Amino acid sequence: MELWADLPKQGEQSDDSTELSTRLRRRLSEREMLQLWREWLLSDYVPTYGRSLGASRIFRRFYWVDALGISQVKRSQATLRSQTLHSIEEIAQNLTREERPIALSGLLLEAGSSRRKELSPEQSSALSMPKKSGILAASWLEISSTLLAGMAQSPAIFLLNPLGIKLFSADDLTAVVQRAVPTELFLLLPHKQIEYYLQLARKNPQSASLITNLLRSDRWKTLPQDKIEQQISGFIQLFKHTLQRHFQLPLQVISLPVPNGPASLEPLPQTLLFATRRTDSLFALNDALCRYQRERQKQSYEGVLGEEWFQAQAQSSLASQHNELAQRIHQQGQAQRIRRWPDLRLQLIQQHFGSFTLAEYDAILQELLLKQSIHCIWQKKSSQPDKERIPGNNDTLMWN
């Protein structure tokens, strides 16, 4: 049976939301879960981030490096390869049509992240930096030095799995996290692999050394052996702490919910660690996650008896959340005497990542300004009505 037989062939018309809903309502295979992460980031995050990079007028090109693995053995995987490349090319074309265009090159690594083997001189020379989007017959550990050198000073998004067939070492990530140019790092952590490597490490000293090297700590030994969920969450927090020293913005721990029954969601058994140094990238992913979660919630109601009631409850709940956010903005800003809206908004997004979009934060602040719960001293006069203005870095908030 083809794992991807239910995906529409390239060029065929389909109802994307119905097709995706069908896939999510049944139990997903590991490959399908990988593809879900890939599709979500490509559709909801990469275009927004690309436009932000282009708007800066500093960079001419950026890269998408997908090292989750995409095989060419099965016909179904060949279809998947074709569809993924088609999606990347479509995004790239759209970005070149922007008012401030930027080029995108997508690189898919066929062997995934963590295969490591000695290459012959002929094989090493063949692993060159491609000139356009394509699929490379190598793993990240085999080709990372070549790719990083070829990218030079171009921004890049990296999608890696450090817990694959070969466990990463801390040094395997060093060259990525120390890049001086915009670098967006997505590390996929499958829960089964975390459990497997922790069990192996408790039996095998060599494996224990590998885990300690990756986490730069042996505190994993204190994780409860009889509580799997605590083991997994503890490992993720230790890994997050290890990487955090390289990034000023807090790392985000992301889980994607999927429908598992009528009006019911459950998280994928995989976690994504996201690291960035740029607020525009953080905002782009925050909005992407918020949209995804709301869309999946809406899909879980489709076809359910009383669907309209569930939809009404969801709208009521969102309205209540907006009211609570308005109170939180006022209380937190007043307590901390924060004068700049961008600073307070960044704090709130980090605290409630993926709960509200950037536009919703701004809209709620505008409501508070209109109600005169907050006053703003504008640095410059503007022809734009005050009710439509968003305070910037040079504008001062005054709390009542």
C-alpha cells in the first residue's frame, strides 16, 4: 500500500482543506507526520518570512534546507518529492514578484539529517552546492560543511532531526548556531526517538556519553525512568537550555495538534524546537502557529452533530480570550511601566506563543487607546487617524 496514495497528484485539482482533514482524522504514519511539519512551514511560515527579508533590502537570496529525509525509492515518495519541489518553486516565484523581491532556493536532503559515513574522494567532490532548488543524495552530517560554505552570507532556514539513525553531537550544530547571518533553526524531536535513546543510554555507557555530549550535561540521568512523558519533556527542556545560550530570543517549544475524533484534538508525538535571533521570524511563526491551531480546531467540528453550536462556542471562547488579553496588556504594561509598545508586545508573544496573531495584539491595543485606558504620546504627527495608528519604537505609552 502506498503511504502517500491519498495525496493529490501534481496538477490535479482538489479541496485542500477536505483532503488534509481526511489525512488528519486517521492515524498518521511517521512519514506523514514529517510531511505535515514540512507542509505547514512551507505554506504558512516561509512566504511571510521571505517577504520580511526582502523588505529589509539587505539580502538577495535565502535558503530552505530540509533534512527530514525524502526518499526516491518508492513511487509514492517520488510523487511527494515532486510535490514538495513544486511548492518550493511556487513560493520562490511569488517572492520574486513582490515589490521588494528576494530569491529562494530549496534544498531537500534525500538521506535526512543523521547518516554519517566516510565518503570517497569522488563522492566528496560530487557533493557540491547546487545552483537552484533540488534534491541532494546525502545527509546533513555528510554535506553540512559544503552547504554552509556555499551559503556564505545568505540567510537560511534549517529543518533538522538530531535524533535520527545517528545521534548528533553538540559540535554538529555549532556551525549552524554560530552563523552571523539570519539563521532560523527548526529541530524536530520525535518522542519515540527520545525514549529510545534514553533507554539505550541507561544500558550502554557509549550511548550515555553521546547523550551527555549532545545536551552538554548529564542531568538527563535524573529524569524519572518510569514516567515516559516526564522523560520526554525533561529531555526537551535540557536540549532547549543547551541551545538557548546561542540565542537572545527564547527558544519556542512547538507541538502541532491534529483531530483525533469529533470535536477533539491531540498533539503529534513530535516536538519542534524553534530558535531565531530575529523578531520578524518569531512573529511570522507565531502567526503561522495561531492560524494552524484555529484551522485544525475548526476542522475537528466538520460533520459533527451540532457543528454550528461548536463553532459558536469557539467564537465565544475567542472573544473571552481577547478580553482577557486586553486586561493582561493593561496590567502588565502598568506594573512594569513599559513605555514602548513593541517591547510589551514582544513579551506577550513570547509568553503566549501561537495564541494570538500580531494583528490581534495591535487591534486590542488600539481598542485600549480608543477607550483611553492607555494614552500615547506620538513622536511625529501623521495624517492617519489616531484610531488606526500603531505605536512604534519612538512613541511613548502612558498608563492610567
